Amino acid sequence: MKVTVDESLCEGHALCVDACPDVFVLRDEDDVVTVLIESPDESLHGEVDRAAAGCPKTAISLEG
């Protein structure tokens, strides 16, 4: 699985950070979410899926 965040869509709601803090972080300087682990371990896939599904701006993309 490859995780990306479209920074032009992200509004910094940080619901993904709440759902999966091992993979997502909210940057202090601009309140945009960034990906900490682009290819997370399989054990995190459920949390990543929930984070992507919960994004109100559908800014998270999952491949693979």
C-alpha cells in the first residue's frame, strides 16, 4: 500500500491523524497533513483505510 495526501485538498481537519498517528501528522507551520510512512506495514492498513475513508475532503489516496 502506498499512501499520499493531496496537499491542495487538505484543510487540516486532522481526522486522519486521530485515526492513524503512526502514518499521518499535522504540520505546525501550515496546518496541512503529511505522510510519515509512505508504505506502512500491513498491520496499519486497517487504520490507514479508516483514515482515508474519514477524510472530509477525500485528500488521501491509497494505492495497492
